Amino acid sequence: MTVLKTEYNHDLAERYAVPNLGMCPFHQEGQVLYSDGIHLPKGMCEVAWQVMAPIVRQLSEGRLVQPSGTWLKDDSICMLACPDGIRPVIYLLESQEEI
């Protein structure tokens, strides 16, 4: 899993967040995390993992996330965001051979 982008929605933060919330404290752009397809990667936000875990497992088993040709150019990857609407993190999920 590679962190492609971290965002901060100022207008939503002003309206809904606690003062001085700031960017995601767990992830930075370019960060790479590894999972065996089952376990939470070291340093991974647990809330983001709850959303991504089923898809990480699918990819680790060689299964497609969507029917071929219906979403991304490469069916072996997936692009997801964490569920934090104020400071979302965008991840690229790729299956790799064991190291």
C-alpha cells in the first residue's frame, strides 16, 4: 500500500472538527506499508484498515476487486481512500510477490 495523497478539507474542519485537528497523524505521501493480506500493517491507521482489509485480502489472493475493465486500467491494483471526510488519505493497493 502506497500513500498517494493526503488531504485536508478546511471548510469541513471549521464546521465539524475539534480545534487544531490538523492532517492525518498516521500517514504521509509516499509512505509504503506492507500486509500479508490478513494482518494490519505496522503503522497503519486502524480505521482505514477496517475499510481496506477485505480488498487487501482479495488482492492478496489474486482476485479482482471489480469486473475486469470496469474501473481501473490495471485490474491487479486498487485505489481507495480512508473514511475520514475531513482529512482523507488516498492509497494505491498493489499485490506483490512474497519477499
